Amino acid sequence: MAQPQLTTPVVAVIAAKGGVGKTTVAANLCTLLAENGRKVLAIDLDPQNALRFHLVVDRQTAEIGLAQALMEHRPWSHVMQPGRSGVVVLPFGLVDDEDQIGLERFLAEQPHWLGQTIADFQLPPDTIVVLDTPPGPSVYLQQALRVSNLNIVTLLPDAGSFATLSITERMIDKYCRTRSDFIDTTYLVNQVDTGKRLSRDVLQTLRADLESQLLGVVHSDQAVSEALASAAPIRSYAPFSQAAQDFSMCAAQLLRRLAPYETPRSGTPRPQ
Ligand SMILES: Nc1ncnc2c1ncn2[C@@H]1O[C@H](COP(=O)(O)OP(=O)(O)O)[C@@H](O)[C@H]1O
Ligand SMILES: [Mg+2]
């Protein structure tokens, strides 16, 4: 199976560490892109199956996902779920340890499975595919990096995130840099607390190091976890919160970065 050429941009949210906010970032960007008039397919490539908590309207049905489509040959239309703000969600699905190992073996043997699957969906060209991934190297991250056009590396402003950056960058070099359809890797610094000296200092260093690769900064804001608990996107739960504004800026920046590489859509205004 060769890697198919995709016509829709694929954005992978990645990090070497867990708990840095990948799923939160992926979910909030998805709803904001959809509110910007884009069609969005959110794919959860993390066996934790947590993207559903942010996005899926009926969380119960999201216990079935891509794992069941693969293992039980369920049609894709049965496992795709309607999500908030019109996002279509492909959950990972709930699996036990043995199924997960079997699934990972299959994905290791079929390196282009994700690319082929997205191609088979025949998505409208103005769709953006957003991938949520588990932390660190895995077959899921390999699959994601083989198809992503743009990566969003999520970082915390702390020493731990710095220390693990090279792990992620090595994987990006291996799977993305050589592809002609690869745009760039961007960085999102999450949970910034400007009241803390370390947070401020690390952010300053990151700004200097990353320069134009910095997609944006999201402050630590309790509205983020409150929105999750209320199962609402932050922009509707707390529209004037710092995090809602931060995520809006990141989404606008993301659209700007994708725009030069997209096929112009007739009659549809470009987001500013
Ligand atoms: N900007 C933020 N402000 C406050 N809490 C946040 C922020 N971003 C993420 N969180 C919280 O951090 C925790 C981990 O986030 P999550 O998205 O699950 O990380 P990951 O997917 O990288 O494991 C969650 O409880 C989430 O609500
Ligand atoms: Mg996650």
C-alpha cells in the first residue's frame, strides 16, 4: 500500500509528554475552525479515547470508534460521531489491552493505513483533518506524522517540555521533512502562568528560539477545565476568558499558515 496524495490539510497535535494539553488544544482548535466555516474531521489516535469528552455530543456512542471499525469491520459511517460546533469526530473507541496490542501490530504492518483511510473518506476539499495523538513515540504517532501537513507541538513552559523536545523533533525529521506536501512544525505553549517567574522566563526563551514557528500561547485558565466539565467548547462556555481568546488567536494563525497551501474555494471568503 503506497502513501496516497491527500487533498485536505491534515494537522497533527503532538507532544512527547502527556498532560500538556494536546487533547484540549486539538478539541478547541476543531470547534474554532468549524465556527470559522470550515468542515472539520477530528480523529482521535489515542487509545485513551479522551477527545470525545471535549467534542462528542453523545459520549456513550463514542465508546465505538476507529478501533471497532478495524477490528469488527464496522462501516465508518457507524463510528463517526456528530461533534460540537458541527465537527465530525472519529473517536478511538474503547479497547482492552489485548485488542490494543493487536491494533498496534496491524498499524505497524500497515504504515500507510491512516493516509489510505483518510483518502477513502473522499472528504470535501475545504475539510481540515485534525489528529489528536498519544504522548511519545508510538505507532499512532508514526501514522500521524506520515500524513500530517502541519504539526502542532504542544509544550508547557517548564524544563520537562524542553528536555523532551528532541524526541518529537527526531520523529518529525524522520517522517515529515522528506515529504513534499509537508508545510511546517509549529509550537503551542500551553498553560502559561504569567504570575510565575519560571513560566515567564521559559516563555521568553521559547519566543526567541522558536520565532515564527510559535503558533501561539495559551494561558493557564481554570475556564479550560470548567468548560470540559460542562462539555462545552470554551468559546461558548466562557467567551471572554483569557484561554478562549488565546485559542481564537491560535486558530486564526493556523488558518493563515494553511491558506497558501489550500485550493481556493470559490465563493467562500478567506478567514482574516
Ligand atoms: N490552558 C489550560 N489551562 C488550564 N488547564 C488546562 C489548560 N490546558 C489543559 N488543561 C488541563 O490539563 C489537563 C491535561 O490536558 P489534556 O488536554 O488532557 O492533555 P494531554 O492530551 O496532552 O494528555 C486537563 O485536565 C486539562 O483540562
Ligand atoms: Mg490527550
